[in-house]
Amino acid sequence: MMKTPAHKPVLIQLFEEHFGSQPDSISEIPMSGSDRVYFRLSNEKHKAIGTFNQNIAENNSFYYFTDLFRKHEINVPEIYKTGKDRRYYLQQDLGTVTLFDELNREGFSDQVKEYYRLSLEQLAKLQWIAGREADYNQCFGVKQFDEKAIKNDFLYFKYYFADLQKIVYDRTEISDEIDEISKDLGRIQPKMLMYRDFQSRNIMLFEGKVYFIDYQGCMQGPPQYDVASLLWQAKAQLPQKWKDELLNAYIHSLNTLPMAKIDEMYLRKGYSQFVMLRLIQVLGAYGFRGLFERRPHFISSIAPALQNLETFLNDNPQIPSYPKIRGLLEKLSSKEIRASFDFPKADEHTKLKVVINSFSYKKGIPKDHSEHGGGFVFDCRGILNPGRIDQYKKQSGKDIAVKEYLQNETRMGQFLENVYNMVDIVVEDYMARGFDSLSVNFGCTGGQHRSVYAAEQLRKHLMDKYRLQSEVHHTNEKNWVQ
């Protein structure tokens, strides 16, 4: 990733070239599971999402599939303009509401179910109509979800999740069964255009319609995999009745498309197999992003993913038919393993209020005004100081360039991982015991860069992992170098 503050000027130039006017505001959009960097740019008349991605091959795939999908009237964002080096692009702003957001806000309402149905209707067109015309040489990375790709998913799951748990299993026998099941699943037909990561966070709700985003990973593969990805998304926890009705709705959509009639029984049989594979792939991804990279959102997703796995195994006693793999999956979805990832979540009854301060040691440690006092004070001065570098002096720990410097050029990540481990112990205990206050303070020389970044990251961590809101105060902000 670029380690200079060059993103904004390039995106502002693209905005001006396309709209004929400069944006009045430009703000970073929080990153999720990718290394792409997003900004929201706007003025009184226009708005857009600016994107930077160092991987040009991935961008080219996104550009190609965007054109293909829009040709077939599939709802995806319009790409307004791309930079000359193809690392930057400006695309349509579809707002901030995803289908997952709407599900969390409205629950299992009729309107939410309708959005799911519309999503599957658009998916059917993407897979079976646009897929007939797709040039799979335009796919980024893997072009086909075949035996080799399926085996990679199993191994990803094995190395990054199963092997990290405290359970005993025969790794040689498991490896032999992985070879066999990968061959079986790789033979399943038909193979159309597969979205690969079709889940409710990649579906935007905009002006009453559903729009798809983040389809860079499209490839040729089994269409059932995408349906399984949406209906069995871990944190969505859709009711079984919904899953059944929406699968029926998807098949109905296929029967309305201008194509040969499908073998419904064969499609349903393949669907069950790919539900199992998707559950495994997700656990591998959560293991890598959560247990290795320590991203709180992915750690908090492991428990519901294991719950999904247990539900599937209980409802499908013959899948997978390989005894060693099934035995391993049953062990991993046990109550004991799930409990180790089942963190408490804040709700309307949660009393705990966390106050996070950044401060300058020149001004002293902030006082805790709560009834009981106490809390944490972390000294960030052992981390390299961006404030000593001319280009960062007038920025703060909230600016993208400073954040990139701290993430890529310092040991801030290691520092914060240890902070999270200590703070989490107290947060979980205080939530369980009904305590009402905790203070966490981060100090550095000027209270502008390192401490500010650390405070903001802790706020995000507590929200992602516990859904716990925090109060953040940058106590030396009035004295920041301008």
C-alpha cells in the first residue's frame, strides 16, 4: 500500500475532471477485509467514492465486470473515471446502507426478505446471462473454482483455523479425504459465473434497489456456492424458513430467464454440498483475518460461523460423507470450542461506559472523574513518532497518511494487540459484573499522532468486538500543530 499522503490529490483531480468542480469534503471510509482504500468525496451538486488499490490486475477485473454487468442491466456502481495508472478510480456513491445494516435495523421483516429475494433475482441474471458472455481470462487471480481451488479452501481452513484449535485429529487421514472430496466437488456441474463473496455486506440498498459491490473475485464456478454464501452468512443467522423460501425464489428466477430449463433436483443436491464448503471457507478466512491479523470484526464472527456449522451438520447427517472430515467438523462446532469465541455483546441493558483519552505528556495524564476512578494509561512514546517527519507535522492520527505510516513503518500493530488483550479482560469482566465506567488513556509527546491513532483504533476495536460504544476525547487537540 502507498505510504505517502498522495491519495487525496489524485482523487480530487479525478473528481474535478469528471464533474467540473472540486469536492468540498473528502473523508476516508473505514477498511474492511481488503487492502483497498476508499474515500467519500462530495460538494453541493455531486458525490462519488474514490478508490485506491495498488493491485492493477484486480482493478482491471473490476472494470471489466462492471461494464459487463451494466450491459446486462445488473445493478452495480457506475465507474465515472479511472486514473492513468489504473490504481485510482472514481465510482458512483451508493450511500452507506448495506443489506446487512438493514437486517440489523429492521430484523426479519417482509421488506428485508424482499431485498434478499431481489438480490437473488439479480444474482441469477449475473450468473446465467452475463456469465454466458463472460471472458474468464479477465478474472483476477483464479479463473475457475475447480478441484485445485476447492482443495485450497480446505487447506486454508485446516491451516488457519482447525490446526489452531486444541483438538486432536489425524492430519494424514484428513489430508487424504481432502484430496477425495475436492475431486468430488470439482466435478459438480454446471459452472457459470460465480461471484465468490456474495453476502449481505456486499449488497447496497440505494433508492429502493439492491446494488452489488466488491465483485473483483468473480470466476467460473458452481452457482450454488453464491446462494449458499448469502443464505448462510454467519452474522446474518437467517431463519431456516427464510433459507428454504429464498432458495425456492432463486430457482424460480432461473426458470424465468431465457435459457434451457435446469435440473432442479441436481441443483439442490449441489447446493447442500457447497453450503458445507462455504462454511469451511469462511472459517478459514475468519481464522486468518482474526486469529492471525487480529482484526476484531473477524474474531467476533467466529462464534456465529461455528453455530452455522453445527446447525448444518445436525440437519445434514450425510454431508460431508467423509468420516474424518465430518468428525473434525463436529469437534470444531462443539459447545466448548464455540464458547472460546463467544464474547459478550453490549445491549440496552449494558451499563459500562468506556472513556478513551489521547493526551500529551507535557500536559499530564487526564483525571478520571468517574466515581471509582482507575483504568489504564498507555505510553505510546516507544513507537516511532510521525510528528518528527515534515510531511506529517500538521496532520494527526486521524489522517490516512499518518495511519499508514503507523501501520506500516512502526510497531504500533504489535503495541495495540497487547493493549487489546489487557483491555478486553477488564471490559468483559466489567460488563458481566454490571460496572459502569472504565477509562483508557493513551499518551505521547504532543498528543497529536500516536496517541490519537491508538485511541481511535481502540474505539473501533470495542465496537467491532463487543458492540460497545466509547467516548473519545483528544485532550490536546487545541494545541495541535496546524
